[in-house]
Amino acid sequence: MKIAIISSSIRQGRRSHGVALALENKIRTLSAHEAFIIDLADASNVPANIGTKLAAADAMLFVSPEYHGGYAAALKRATEEVDRSVFIEKPIGAVSVSGGPMGGMRAALQMQQLILALYGFPLPTMLLVPVVQEKINTAGEILDKAFEDKTVQFLHRFLWLSEAVDEKKRAMRTAG
């Protein structure tokens, strides 16, 4: 199974990209699935390239900092510029990042609404990353053991949903 992790901050000094790196590493540790990052700050990730990568994915994680009470505009733009079909009936998890104590709760809730609007399957559990500078460094190394446990728990739920949906899709294709 292929899992796309969308790193949506395009700002200099962004911390949320470290979270995307940590998730990619943890997925590889916890499963045999292929995880890859789509970095919206990378200029080569134009809509056509993003659409092709997302179409190949079986599941996705949206990683965004909370900016002024919402998720990153680059994520909204990316989801609007690619064909909606790349999201339909795919499990998608919301991961929000904040330098403050709330972990980007408003952004995560808005991402879940976005996932529903894209006809994806939102994971009911969200991963909130409060005080990110104390949890994960910019290289993607998790600094806090309790937060690592929380991340693993979130990923187990995400992988369970993703594998269940993938299994059902395969069974439906086989049945014709």
C-alpha cells in the first residue's frame, strides 16, 4: 500500500515538515507500506505532478500548521487544483501542528471537513502536535517519549483503517 504524506507549509523555518518526516519514518518502522512525502514547498510539485502522486496513493495524511485558526492555504490550493477523483474513497488522516498548547485543533477540525468535501474517508482520530518545538525537531526526530507513544497510537489507527479499506477495495475488484 502507498501512503502519501502532504507537507503543506511553504514558509521558511517551518516546523510542520519535521512532523511529516517523523510520520514517514514511523510508518516505515511500523509497517511494510511505502510512505512518501509530497512537499508543497517544492516548486516541482505543480498540480499535474501532485495529482499523479496522489492518484497512486492508497491513503493519505494531511500535515498542516494552524495559521490564524485554519490549515495552510497551500493545502487548500493543492486540493482545489488537482482532480477530486484522487481523494475519493481514500482514508485520509488530519495532522495539525502548533507552537502553542492546543496543537492546532481548529486546523485539524477544518481538515476533517475538507476530507469529507473531497469524498475521502476521514480518520476520526486526529493527531495534534502542540508545542511542536518540544516534540519533534526539523529533521523529523521525535524528542518526547509520551508524544512518540501518541503518534504510534494514531498511526496504528490510521493503518488499520487504510488496510481495511484497501482490503475491501481488493475484494470488490475480485468479485467484479
